[in-house]
Amino acid sequence: MRVLVLHTLAPGSCEDGRSIGEFDLNAAAANIASALDGVLVAGVRGEASEIIGMVDRHRPDVIFNLCEAPLGQPRLEAHAAALLEWIGVPFTGSGSETLALCRRKDLVNSVLAGNGVTVPLTGVFPCIVKPADEDGSAGIGVESICEDEAAVARARARWPGEVVVQEFLPGREFAISVWGDREPEHLSIGETRFRNGLRLITYRAKWDVESADFADTPLDYDTAIEDGLRAALAKEARGAWRAVGARGYMRVDVRCDLEGRPCVLDVNPNPELGPGVGICRAVQEAGWSWESFVQRQVEWALAR
């Protein structure tokens, strides 16, 4: 069996406020390759002809898809998957329609709510203003939490594109990793611990490991979660998976309201796969070996 781990390369430079490290998938690709025998790893800028050329040259039976930002643009994430679908090569993870949907927070919120998944309210304060078509917490900082209309106007002005304005929930926040073939069979739940007055996961908390925001948002998998809340968290995460048509693996960010009811904040079908973080850490916290997880992803992709 020929497995090709195909990943996009980081751009030479980024827009103001974005980190090149956000787009560096070398560690994730190596982490995947470490779990497979005889695997080939290839990085591409992301042109369609380049991806097709890689497939023609190596003739893989399956591709482990890490093409998250073709040409350094996260908005093209779904295009790479669509290209693989078009040329008929099996690949891991979610399909192009799911990837495209989940990039649009405004659209995915409507889909989630229409399928019975609880999402934050709109039209109430305090609220949070975040980009409608970005991922990786891009555009999110402490100033994204708004107490009144004037603050919302300022937050809107800071971002050039469309935004989503939702209720800012004051309760506990959880990162739920979900994996399976076409059904959400397995879950691993961690809780984000906010420290020193920080109330949300900012862009710096996610990508700047030297920042205070990073230090003040540790993820705890030993957290105490009572049975009723755990069941509610699992229900919302599995509901989100089914609503967006995910497969393989995904991460669901969930936060509780004043009454302790979980609401889905974000659905990420292309989460971090680097060593010791993201999905890798989550599956290991759940008692899986990384090798078993990666091999199952390949098996599921081949069987579709």
C-alpha cells in the first residue's frame, strides 16, 4: 500500500498579525509519517497542477490530506480536497463540502441550529465579534469581547471582512476531539483553564507559545466533569459532526452558558495533528496509541 502524506508549505510571509508558524505543517506531516511504514511525505505550494503532478508521479493508494492552506491561503483548503475528489484519489479526513461549510461560521451556525445543535444566541450582550470566514482564532483578541454597540462597531472596524456577532458565554470551555469513519465513534474531552483574567482563546494563545495568553490557556484532560455535563457535551459534539457531515476526525469547541448548558462555538474538521498537541494529544489521553489512530484513518479512507 502506497501512502502519500501531502501537505501545503508555509508561505514566505503572512498578512499583518498572522504567524507563519500557523501554516507550517512539517511537524504534523512528520508525526503522521512516524506512524506508518514506507510512507512518502511531500510538501506543495498548492497549485492544482502541482497536486496532480504529485499524484501522477507517486500513484498513491491513499493520501493523508494535510493541504490546509494552498498558496498560503486557508480559504482554499476545500479546493485541494475537491481536486482529490475530482481525480478519484482516496484521502483522509472530511470531504470538500464539509471543509467549505465549516470555514463559514455564519453558515455553519445555521446548519448546526437547524439540526438541533445548541449554538450561542445573537442580539445579546456581552457578545463576541469574530471573523466569519477564518479559522485558527484569526482576528480574535481580548478586544473581541464587547459590552455594548459602540464596542461592536469598533470590533467590526478592526476586521476588513464579514464578522459573526454572538453571545459571549461565561461558563466553562471544552475542546472535544471526535474521530471515527463516518460516525462519531470516539471522543476525548479537555477543558481550557483560563488564568489571570483572560476570558477567551485569542490568536496569540493559539500560535504564540511565548505569549502570556498561551500560558494562561492550558488544556486540562484530568478535569472533573460530572456525568450529566459529560453526556451533554458528547451529545452536542456528535450532533455537530453529523450536522456538517464530518468523517475521520474533527475538533468541536464548546462553552457553557450561565445555566451550565453547553453550546457549540466552533467546528474544525482540519485540527492540529502535530506531536503532543491537538488531536495527537487527545487520542493519547483517551488511551489510543498514535500509530493506531493514524492507521485507522488510512483504513477508513481506503474503504470509502
